[in-house]
Amino acid sequence: EITRNAALDAFAKGGRWQAALDVLAAVPQFQRCATASSLAATACARAAQWNWAFQLLPRSQDGGLLLDVAGSNALLGACRQRGLWQLALWLLLEQFAPLSPPAACTAKGVNQQE
């Protein structure tokens, strides 16, 4: 798990989103791990692959998103890059509401101007 996350973190920092997707595809249970999916989503978002970032995020049994702070930031940052403020607002209000600290941390990033 540590090695996997270290590799995904390196891919995220290097913008190697396809390599991150390959790591997740190699072992299906990685896709249910919030940390692994969040790191891969970060790699996708940094490479302006917002559609992949959104699709990677694992879903809980009740349909809500399972994210850590980095995943929340990655997805909202991808929305910001693409000008998808409606999607960002929906995520903040509907999906991230139970995660008050991540939502509070990411709200500032969505509103910032380039």
C-alpha cells in the first residue's frame, strides 16, 4: 500500500495521469481505496484530464463520494480549470457537505481567480 501510494504520488506530481490510471487498473481493489483514487485523480486533474479525475473517485454504498482532502481538492481544482462552477458548487453542497473540513478548505480554491 505504501509503495503504491508513493508511486501514485510521484505520478501526480509529475502529471503522469496515464501511469496513475495504469496502477489503478492493475489491481481492481485499488479503485475502492480513497487515498489511491484521490492520488490518481490529482494526477488527472493536474494534467487537465478532469473527466478522468471525476470518474476515478470511488463511491460508497449509498452513492456518495469517498474522498480525502487531496481528492476533494483535485476534483474541485479540475472543475475550476474547466470553468465548471456549477459542478463544483454541486459537489460542495451535495457530496462534500458531510466532510466539513475538506469542503471548507476547498471552497477558497474554487473561488480564486487565476
